[in-house]
Amino acid sequence: MDESALIDTFDRLVKSGVVSYNSNPEIVKHETENLIVQFLFTPALAKKPMVQDHSSETAEEENSGRLPGGDIGITVFKLCDIGNDHVLIINKFSFARPHLMLLTSNGYRRQYEVLDSSDIEALWSALNAVGPRAEYVAFYNCGQDGGCSRLHKHMQLMPKPDNTFAAFLEPGSQRKEPKVPFHWFYHRFDDEYITSTTVHEVYSDLFKQAKGAYESRNNVVKNIAPGAACPHNMIMTRNWMVIIPRQRAAAQGLAGANAMGMLGYLAMATREEIDGWLEMGPEKVLKEVGVYK
């Protein structure tokens, strides 16, 4: 999987208007007592859909190239299959160049499920395929409280932004661990050769810790669907993994965050969203949407 070919395909879809992407987004940095938060102002996300009831879909939506049971169109955006169980596509609403999605081939798999060994194997394969020259980051928004906007189970990949809260995990980094106001659990992949089996074991262990932190808080909103995993974010590169348990998608229904947002890198469609974060205070928002310490 050649990165230059991915970017060429991405640029072609953006030029044709099929993919929404702002090629020159404004970066607004805000420093708190303990953290530096980066807001990526990109109006290209303004029309991004949110989780909806399939029963309300029109016939046109049902024939939009989605897999049976799914709510993400793939026909125009498909790049390739990853193994037998996953499909790699361009994200229609992108805040990176390129911004990819790794979907399950089974459209009935759901975004509130825990990642299984097949998901991790496909994700690890994709990360190693696209990232030999430029480091990529992958992330998973599990459940609506974890910041997901679609029900079809999917992970996302994009070039790794600089200076997130996880920068201290980078090889050779001299940074100290930042004082985040929420529970997070992380692991460095220090071995030279890591298999997807190892990565899945790490995910399972970190998720167990995150689930324990989630369940220890009496004020957590208990709205998990039967059979669903506790809401969480998973973020990983080829060098590290972070899992963050989540209480809710947004603070006061206004200041929301997905997985990358929990690492201080927030893609915002409107200035009102940024203002909402700044008015409440980023550390207060992160404390409310995560599981506070």
C-alpha cells in the first residue's frame, strides 16, 4: 500500500468534491496550567452526519453504496480489502491528508463493540503498510459516549499530529507525562518485532483497566446497550497504545471530543465549538467527558 498513491487518490476525491477537506485549516493553540490543547478549525466537517436510526433512512440513502446493515458508504471511497474481514476507504469527512477508515466487511458489526483480534490484526497491518515513511496514528471511538458518529464498526487512520498529550510515549522522547484530568492507560511497544497477537493482548489488558476505572465511578451515566463494551477511545501508533474510558461524548452537550480530542487535538467545524471549549475551560471539559481522577 503506497502512501503516495493513497494521497493521490485522496487529492483526486477532494478535487472532485466527493470528499470534504480543508487543505489549509487554522490551528488555534490554547495553553492551560497543565496542558497545551490544539484546535483544528475545519468547516469541511460541518455536514458530517451523526448516529441515526436506520428506520428513518430514505431509499436513496439505502442505495448509497453501504454494506448491508451499515451506515457508511464505501463505493466511491474504497481503496482495498484488508484481509477477509475489513475494507479500507477514504473518509468522506476528513480532517487530515489522507484520512482513512477501516471498516468491518460485515455491516452489522457495531461501533459500540470491543475490538476483537480480527480488528486489531487488520489495523496493525494497515498501520505498518501506510507508515514506513510517515508515522500514522490509528484510533477507535467506541460507543456514542466515546464520540462515534456512525454505527458501522470502523477504525480511523491519519498522519500522526505533533505535540499531542501522548508525545511523551514517542521513542527517545524526553517529555514528562502530562497531568491529564482523566484516567488513561498506555503501553509502549519496546520490542523490535511486534505481532498483532501481542497488540491485541495489550489492548485487552488496557481495556480491562479502563473498564475498571469506568465502573468505579458512581456518577457515570449508565446508558450502555446490552452486550456493548464500556465507552472508550483507543489510540495507537506502531510505538504505543493509549486507552481512555469515557463518561460522555460532550460536556454540557456542547464541547465534544473524539479519541484524538482526548489527546488534545480537536477538529472543529465551527468557531462556536471552539468558543464552547474555551468558555468552559479545556481541563474542565476533559474531566467531564473522561473518567475523572
